[in-house]
Amino acid sequence: MNRILKNREVWLALAILAVVIGVTLRFPRFSQPGNLLTIFNDTSILMMLALGQMAVILTRSIDLSMASNLALTGMIVAMTNAAFPFIPIPLLIAGCVVAGAALGAFNGILVWKLDIPPIVVTLGTLTIFRGLVFVISGGAWVNAAQMSTDFIQLQRGVFLGLPILSWFAIVVAALVYVLMTRTTLGRAFYAIGVNPTASVYTGINVGRTKFMAFVLSGAISGLCGYLWISRYVIASVEVAGGYELTIVAACVIGGVSIAGGIGTVGGALLGAIFLGVVNNALPVIGVSPFWQMAISGAAILLAVVLNARGERSKGRIILKKAEVVA
Amino acid sequence: MTDMSSAGRQLPDRLDNPLKSAVLSWESLLVLVALAIFVGNSFASPYFLNPWSLSDLTFNFTEKGLIALAMALVIITGEIDLSVASIIALASTLMGFALHTFGVPTPVLVLVGVLTGLGCGAFNGFLVTVLKLPSIVVTIGTMSLFRGLAYIILGDRSYGGYPRDFAWFGQGYIGDSVISFELVLFAVAAVLFYVLLHHTNFGRRVFAIGNNATAAQFSGVRVDRIKFVLFCLTGLMSGLAAVLLTARLGSTRPSIAQGFELDVITMVVLGGVSILGGAGSIIGVVIAALIIGLVTFGLGLLNVPGIVMSIFTGSLLIVVIALPILYKMWKERRA
């Protein structure tokens, strides 16, 4: 029982439940299964992105370029589809994942081989990637009329009562869960986050592991590039502008420690769902959508205060020196 | 976030020849880059070498440069402030709010902007030093919070109709000369920050914290207090930048100064300040600000759109940091 109370995911799930119940008390239709599934579907893209970001943050890095990566791969895939509508969609999706992974690898190489701090690298690529969207598109939009029907409809198909988009999130979450808990790479993400020096002695290549985290976050951004464009049926330079912070917010709210090494798949998913529920509830209770930004900012601050309290009691520092090194 | 390198610091047997190290310094490299871009610009566009063009050029970096001066100190202590652009948005919005709700005169308007900045900075500083939270998450949070507040107040509207004497702060020139008030303010601030960082105890402590905060603490440096002051200072400078920017544009929207934080950090890092803390100089930052201004203005004269310019600033940031590392790797491989 004590363990359950100390579990962060449980608290977050309760907080989400409280918001849902609170809104339902005034607007009973809010918690109809159909609406809740819609919220889940609306949040799918954020959930996937949060999982990619989590892998990076676990390794004491940060990827601020995810939203720009998404916009760039999204624009590439939209233009490809507009120019060659006969290319099958699964092939396009595979192309997106590869393109996104390549952009992530660019970040990763700079972090791994040149040892440039991740925040500097991704702050740079954040603008470079988005600038490239403008360069390849010439500032023009790709709109619904230019996209093929399959391109738009694929994620809207329903399988076992859920839209395909939701299935994408579920499959990605399952894969990341297996990666994080059942593979050496996943465990290495945690290890170098907790103690990079000790990780080196256990034979983990710290730089290469960070590189892999960036490739993962890039691949997920690429996948979401297609999903985002086909969901909102418009590809432009502004796609997902500023969304990188929402992704980090989802992670922080989900209990992923920015200092690395702490975080779970369930937490990151709940963090994303929390933001999704709040953003869906605001218009329902009649609050202007202009409040969204401030609320997610406040949520980040609140979450990081709570995280810090939780982490401080965790573990005992035996050597004062160890704390300084780590 | 930042991995601390465990390599000890080594003392050289004898110091480098001061003249040689001055010539090979980061600052002199920056001066060369600035000169090269200046010459390049003069050839690229016939409109560049003209007193008014050059004066216009300065507006491209003065506001961001003011913030970069304070940001340099924050980064030298090993912290970062990503919320500066959002502070501008909030300060500008509150100035517009004060003007349209209470009809305050210009001096009060300026005060509102500067004090809002100071307040925001103090809030950041409080979270970082009292609650001991990592500055990168705190300022990602307040980045969203401050601009979010601006959106709550303004929504999709905008404030305009700023008084004429207020506009002088952003558009005025000293007498009949081509020297703008903004440029003079930047120059004065640069001198003040130069003295503060390089010729006072306070400045030495800033470096001490960046090199080893624990050791600094044990040597009697009030680490948290200094960090708090620096966050306040960055907020203050952001508030000042908000006054200048609002006066120059003559209107406020919640999306004002979007993406400024990137340019500011690029200036600081380009200026030779180590993102890991502990090293840097104000002269470097000032030259870096000038370089960014030259690049963006030159590209502007060539009709390059702003978003494409951002590719240049982004690449500049990465390349400038990567080059010394690559050079060092190349040297080590040869040795």
C-alpha cells in the first residue's frame, strides 16, 4: 500500500481522474467513452513524441529539435505524396521514419563525436530544420487537395473500435516499453543517466548510447511527421511550432527527471495524457484556449517542484564526493 | 544535464607570451570574422556602405545584445535562462495594458516594462536558488508561463497607440547624428558589464562559481545569492529590451520577440562563453552580437527571408562550437 502511494504514476493517474470527474460533474457528456477515446486519439502524437524525448532525457540530454524534425519530415512526405501519389503509404511512412532517424542521427553525431552539449546542438538544429522546411517548400503549403485519399484516410480507419492513429501510439508505446525494460540498450539509457562514469567502467559506450537515443527520438519525430500532416491535412512552415516545449512538458509532468536516469514509459504516457485531458477540458468548461500555454507552463513548474522533492528522498548518498561527480 | 569533465585542471610550466595569446585569442578570431562579413556585405550589396544603413544595422542586435550581456554571466555560472523572450512578451503586454487601462505617462510605462522584467527574473531566480530546481527546466516552464500570461491578457488582439515620446526609446537618435539611442544604451551597458565581470570581486565570484560551485561555496562565495542576482539582472535587461522593442515596433502582440532566446544564446556562445560555465568574456559577446547583426542585416539586404536567416544563425552556433573541438581533435591526432 505504501509503495502504491509513493508511486508517481498512481498520483498522476488520480490527478487525471480528478480533472475528468471535475469536468464531468458540470458537463456529463465529457466522460462519455466516445469523448475519452477522442481525447486519447488527439493525444496519440504527443504520447509517442514524449516517449522519444524520454529516451533522450534519460541520458542527461535534451532534444529541442523534435518539433522541427516533425515539421521537416512532414513537409518532405507531403510533397512526395503530392508529386508521386502512386507511392504506397506504408512505404512513405517507412521513409518518414528513416528521414527522421537521419535528422536525429545528425544531432546524435554532434553530441557523440564532438561532445557538444545536447542543448546547444538541438537549439541549433531546431532552427536549421525549420528553416529547411521553408527552403524545400518555398514557403508554400501542401493542402488537402494535393494529398492522396489514402494519405489522409489511413490513420482514420478503425480497427477493433480504435482509430489507426491510436493503434500507432499503442504499438510505439509497447515497443519503447520493451526497449526500455528488456534490452541492454534501454537499460544503458538509464545507466548513463544515473552515473555516466560508472557506466563507462561497466563497458557502456556513453556517447554511442546517447547517439542511439537521438536516433530513436528522431525516428519517432519522423513517424509523427506523417501522422501530424495527415491528421491536420496541411503541411506548412509553422507546423508544430513551439511544440518541442509541450513534449518536454509531458515528460517533466510524467516524472522524467531532467537530470537523467529517472523516468518510465507509463509516466511519460500519463504526462502526455494529462496535458491532453486539460487541453480538451478547457474549451468544454468555457476557458479560452489562450490559457493553454500558461497552464502548461504552470504544470511544468509544479511537476518539477514535485519531482525534486521525490528525488531528494530517493537513495542515500554514501560518499559526499559521489554526489558531486554524479 | 551537463556532464562534468573529470579531467583535472593543469597549470602550465610557464605562461604563454601575452602578445601571442592575444593574437590567437577567440576575440581576435571573432574580429576577423566580423571584418570578413563586413567586407563581404559591402561587395554583396551597394546599399550597405551608407551611414544610415549602418545605423539601421545596429537595431538588429542592440535589444538582443543587451540581454546577451546578462545572459553571459548566467551561463558562466553554469546556469541558463531560456525564458528571456517570454519575459519581453509579458513586459511588453503589461506596458500596453498599463497604457490602455490607466493611461500612464511614458516614464511609468518604462518603469512597468523594466520592473516586470525584474520580477520575472526574480521568480526564475527564486525557483533556481531557493527551491534548488535545475534552471533549464525552470526556464522552459516560465518560458511557457510568461508568454502564456501575455496570451491570456491579449489573446488575438494587439496593443498600439504608444505615445510619441515613448517611441523615442526605440526610434530616437542622439541629436542629429546617425547614432541611435539604442546603440548608446548598448554601448554603456557593455562597458558596465565589462567592468562588472572582469574588474570586480563580483565578477571573479561569477567565474569561481562556474568553475566549481562547491569549491566556491567553501571559499565563502554566496553561490545562491549571486545566481539569484544574475537571474534578476537577466530579467531586468529583458525588461529593458522589451521597452526598446515595443517602442521601436510601436505595437505589442503576444508573439512579440518569438525565438529571441535562441539568438541571445547564440551570441553568448559565439562570443566564446563556455556553455558548461566557467569561461567567457564580455568583449567576445559584444563582437558576437555585432557579427549576428552584420549577418542578418547583410542577408536582409539581399532579400533573404527571416526563416532562412535562422538557418545561418543555427549553423553558425553549431559550427562555431564544433570548429575548436575539431581543431583540437586534429591536433591531438597529429601529436
